[in-house]
Amino acid sequence: MSKIEWQDEFSVRNEEIDRQHRKWLAIYNKMHVTMMEGDNEALDTLGQKALDEMEEYGRKHFAFEEDYMRQLGYTDLNAHQLLHKNFYTMLNKFRQNMADGEIVLNSHIIKTVKNWLLSHILVEDQKYALFADRK
């Protein structure tokens, strides 16, 4: 499993959102390195901290992104907001599993988060980027 490097195809052609996506990928990459290479002490609390950081940044980013889509008059805003809500549901499921004493592998967390981020940026966010291009 590898870190995520920024590629031109990630761009939604909005400088601020692209900057935020780069920051979010940097948070993911930091999480990835810590989870894959961290010492045992760091790994004990890492899952919860990583999920907290992903959620905290997600809230800021999603609020900005949704406001941008609102300003565009993006017709699929409600569907996109549901995808954002599903991200929180995914993170909360990991938290609940950990709180219940279930073994949640760090590799599973980072793989799931990576897949969500890539799919969201490369597929879902590209939809509003295309909408903006057409306006």
C-alpha cells in the first residue's frame, strides 16, 4: 500500500479546493507513514487520532466545498452532501468497533480511507468540476 501523490487528474480546477485536497492527501500520507512505520507506543493510540484528524479536516473541507457547489448552483449538491455524510459514518464505524474492543487493523483503516479519498476526488468531485466548466 502506498502513499497518495498529487496528480494533475485530481484537480477540480478551483485553486482553493485543489489546495485543500493537497492538504488532505498530506494528512492521509502522514497517517499512512505513522500506521505503517510507527512504533508500538504510537500505534496504540494512532487509529483514534488518525480518524479524528481526518474527520476534523473533512468538516472544514466539506463545508467549503459544499458552499462552492451552492454558489455554482450545482444540481447534485444533495447527493454529494450524502457522500460526505457517509464519510463520517465510515469513520464512526471504525471508532465504534475500536470502542467495542474489536481488532481494527491499521492497514484496513488506511486502505479504506485511501479508497474513499481517491474515489471521491477522482470521480465525485470531478462531477462538480465538469459542471463548473460548463457554466
